[in-house]
Amino acid sequence: MSEEKNILEETASTVAEKVRKTRRNYHKKENYKQEEGTKTKRNYKTRTPKIMQEVKDGEVVETSIAKEVFKKSSLKIIPLGGLHEIGKNITVFEYEDEMIVVDCGLSFPEEDMLGIDLVIPDVTYLKENLDKVKGFVITHGHEDHIGAIPYVLKDVNVPIYATKLTMGLIESKLKEHNMLKAVKRKVVKYGQSVTLGDFRVEFIRTNHSIADAAALAIYSPAGIIVD
Ligand SMILES: [Zn+2]
């Protein structure tokens, strides 16, 4: 057995021991909480230290413990409309007891939809989980991305995050519906991030046929998604 391999195995077992210790501590913490009768929605799996050591190519590197060691919860991505139809883009990202919503668009009726002016997404799922919804993050100001905001926000009134021009377009819609005062809004610059519960959303400069469009990098404990 080469010396190099020996060192590698030694480091690996040291790391494994550290991991076991951390795990034990969290179990202890959890038991303690239960003894005290404190109810907590969070379990130790989501309250793990963010950084842990890992062996990679014989070197100890820092990595996310949640990713490598503990069984993690999964991220759900739920389109409420728009995936295979033109218009009404609205997608829910759900991780444990938290949700964020990307875009909130509407579509225009098909020829056979007589007497219908606008088609807005079905947001029953959001209404049923109102306390979990942390906010809307909006990519850009086209109707199929912002058009349903006044209708949806009547029932799901959570803060909106968007770039400056996009927010301007949203605001004129809210104003039309007399909702400007009722809705919390935050303008986000390119390169900035907003933290929404366990999610962090970074607004990235991108080109689109409307100015101030953003691509979103969505960081969750289950991984990163660029939308
Ligand atoms: Zn567009």
C-alpha cells in the first residue's frame, strides 16, 4: 500500500469521525428539545452546519455538509401554468415548509373561449399553503410573466422582488387595481440576491426583448437551479 493512499485513508476516517460526532450532537440537541417539550417545525437535518470537510484527491476540502452527509429533503418544482402553453408563466419552488414563486403571468384566450378576456393561473395550491409562500420573484415585465400579479396577489399577498423596470410595470398594474399600498415590493439590482427563507435568489443580467430582464439563480439546501 502506498504511503499516499495511507494518508488519504487516514484523512478520510478523521473526517468520517467528525461527521459522526456532528450527527450525534444534533441528535442530542433534538432529544433535548423534545424533553423540554419545545415544538419545532425544523428538524436537525435542516439545521446542520453549512460547511464540512471532505477528502478530494487526497486533500481536505470544505464542502456543504447538508449535501454530502445528511439525508436531504428534496426540492419540488411545480409549474402552475405556462409550461406547455403560451403565457401564464408561474412556477412554485418548494423546499420543506417554504415556497417561492417565479413569475406570475397571464395568457390571452383561445378563439373558442368566448366571452373570456384573460386567462389567469389557478393558484389554489398557493392559497392552500399561504403561510409557506415567501415571495414572488419576477424575471421580466412581459404580460405572460407579470400579467396575473394583481389577480393573484389579491389572494396571495406576499412581497414581490424584481428589477427596476420590471417593478415599474408591476406597479402600474397594482395602481390600476388600487393595490399599490397593500403589496410589499423590493427592487433588486443585477448581481444582488434576496434571501427568502431557506432560498436565496440571485438576479443575473440577461438579454431579452424587454429591458431589465433577469435570469434567476435559485439556491436551496437541495441544490442550485438557474431559471
Ligand atoms: Zn418575455
